[in-house]
Amino acid sequence: MPKPLHELREQLLRAGVAPRHVRRYLAELADHLADLRAEEEHAGRSRADAESAALARLGSMDDLAKTMIEQRHFQSWCARASWAMFSLAPALVLAAAWAVALFILWSGWNIFLPGADTPFGAGHYRLFDLPNIYFQFGKAIYFFSPILVGWGIGVVAARQRLKAVWPTVGLVLIALIGGASQVQAGRAPVPGGFAHIRMSFSLAPIFQGNPYGLLHTLILLTMTAVPYLVWRLQQIYSRSA
């Protein structure tokens, strides 16, 4: 891709144009530029002169960018409704993943431990026993979902060249939700629970100095922010180079 088109790509992404529209637009411009270059070479210009003439005929990058930026329907939802895409949407994705994890916990409890008062620590299985694999799979979904959702936030933010404000809000929110979550399960009535399982959220352990709650939240925030931080550092390095 010629350097001017690469710069146009970055300009469009920073302006909030959805990546899929940017790709299609640049592909069309690249094809048109190739046709113009071929015409100039056919007219007897050297390759370098033909490239320059073709770019001049294509138009200024600012005008080409303005054509896309002014059309709102080309804007990504991350640019149109950042508050929803980086707070509400990640929370809903996390809730869906946790619902799957809790279903695995409940179903495994009823299938493998039907007489146990609680599924936590009630069975003693070898590493590759089916019940252990089943419960560990659900546990992995529960513990790794906040991290994966956070990575998703970072990838989307990097892919669309977004400013740090809303991605940071999303990462902090996911870390707080992950650090504040607790799961209870027992045959005795669980207040506010469903099918003897209850998931609760409390920020008190985090903000009242509970070492585990605070440490858990900080670990989640650190791990979820890694892709986004790497991208930001790369951006800073490329600008200073």
C-alpha cells in the first residue's frame, strides 16, 4: 500500500470510521490508483513520475478522508456510542459467560454430586476423571472470562485507534466486577439465589482493604490491560522513532 494510503487509513480510523468501511474504501482507492498509474506509464512516464501523477489525479488525502468522515453511517458503534460499547456491552458479555459457568456448576452438582450439600470441595477426583474435567472447565470459564473480555476491549480499542478514556473505563469496570463477584452454593436456602446457587457482588472488600479482594482486582486489571498497554507503548515508540 502506498504511504499516502496508509496515512489515510490511520486518519480514517482515528476519526471513528469502522474498520470494515476503511478496508473497502482503501481497496477501491488502491484499484483506482493502479488504473491511473497504468495510464500514466502508458503515456510514457517513468514509474516514479507515473506514481506521483496518479496520486495527484486521485486527489488530496484530506479530501478523500473528508468524503468518508462526513458520512455518519460509516462511523463505528465504538465511536458513536463509546459509553455503551465499553461499559454495557463488555458487562453483558461477561454476564453471559458467567451464566454458562454457573450452569456447568449447577449441572455438574446434580449429575456427579447429587447428594452433596455443596459442589465446592465435595468430590475427590483424579486429575483426568470426567467430573473433575467438567468442574474445572466451568471454573476456567468463570475465572478467565474477565481477562478475555478485557483483552477484547484492548483489541477493539487498538484496532479502531480509539483514545484511552473509554477503553480505560471498560477495563477498570471489568476488573471491579471480577474482583467483587462471589458465588455461593448450598442445599440450604440461599437468599436471593436460584437453584441453590447465588452470585453476589460487593465492592466493600476491595475498598475496605481486604487483601484478597484488592489483590484480585489489581491482578485482573493488570492482566486485562496488557494488550491495550502494549499497543499504546507501540504507538508512543513509533511516534518518537
